Amino acid sequence: MLDAPLDTLYTWAALSVAATVLVGTVAGLPTTPAPDASGVADAVDAVAVAEYDATAEHELDADAVRIGSHRIGLRNDGGAAHAAFAFGPVTPATPDSRLGSVAAGASPSAVFDSPAAFAAAAETARDRNASWRPASEPLVVRHVTWEGTDVTVVSA
């Protein structure tokens, strides 16, 4: 009479399989949340609508960033997040470019020969396809007006 019923063995086997699947599922979940792309887009929009020249920096909680003229994408181990700019288009720039120098605080007149050259560089940057690149530096946003050329440069 010390024998267990036959269905007990099947019950234990099923519970073992279910527990293994549950542990595997939990172990596969990301440990960090996806980046806050909407917060970054809000910071860009706040500078873009400024009536005067303005600058802002925003720390990125992402490993990679993709800046387009109308939207931004951030990516980390928790996933990817995207947000659109409400006030655009903005001018994406890399930190090592001439537009990146303007975003970092250089006067457009020190970097470009004329307002027309500044406007042409901004237009070319806005027309480029956005690509993912490492987010090693904070996002810098600068709204600059130079002799009728009004540009919001975003660099990261």
C-alpha cells in the first residue's frame, strides 16, 4: 500500500516541465527598460520652439542613437524606442562635423563662410538617411539664427 497512484508520476513530470519553461522565460526577459525616446524628443522640441538662440544637453540612457530630421530612435539592452519631434524638421549632426561644432557652441560664422553655406549644410544633413551610431556622448541641441537662417542642430 505504499505505492503512489500512477497519475502522480505524470503530474510531477508536467510540473517539472512547466517550471523549467517558466524559469527559461523569466531568464530571457530584459533586465533594463527601453530608453526614454519621448523625453529626449521633448527636450529637442523645447529648444526648437525657442524664439532666441538656445542650447540644451540631455543624457542618453541608450547604447545607440539614430537621429533623423523628424524623429529619434534610441536602443539599449532593453529594446528600442522611437519618438517624433513635434517641431521640426531638425538638423541631425555628428559631433565631429562642422554642424556638430555649431551644436557644441561654435558660432556659425566661425565655421561657415556665409549664411547660405550654413543653410546648404543644414539642408544636406536633413536629407541624409538616419543610421544607428554609438551613443557615447550626451545629446546636444542648439537653436541658432544667423542672418535669416534658422536651424535647430541635434548632435549625439
